[in-house]
Amino acid sequence: MLQAAELELGYGRLSAKAWNMPVLLALHYKHEHFQDIRQALQQVTPSMLSARLGNLHELGAVDKQLIAQPRPSFLYHLQQPAKRPIHQLAANLDSIV
């Protein structure tokens, strides 16, 4: 399951680094703000989440959009090529729980 998603994503072994796949899954489930993602993942530290979002953005898996109003913040979204494999991974995980 995980290997198939990583292969289709084409970014290498994302699961080799802690929190990469949970962050992508949180984005799949429409947690778009930093604090929403952090709350969804509960155990992730702010510095770890920031590092993972930055890394995934650099790879091209995650889009980072600046929202200026009412106060500056970022919205995070899955990039189009990442949506299908992460959706499939989420569906596969849902089927086993």
C-alpha cells in the first residue's frame, strides 16, 4: 500500500522520514492550516511539522499559499500529482480499520 503510493508519487521513500505520510494524509482530509494539521496529528511538534511541510513543498508534493487577510498565514494543499496516490492510500487504510 505505502510502497505503491510512494512509487506513484515519484518522490522517493517519503515514509523513511517521520511524519511525511501523516502530513500528506492530513492534507488529503482537508486540514489546510498549520494549526489544523498540528491538531489532527496531535503528537507532531511545531518544528517537525514546519520541517516536513517545507520539505514536501520543496519536493513539489505540497502547495503553500500565502493568505494575507485577516492576518498573514499559509494554506497548504496537495499538489495535483499527489492527490490520486494519497487518495488511494487513504482509501486502502480506511478499508483495514
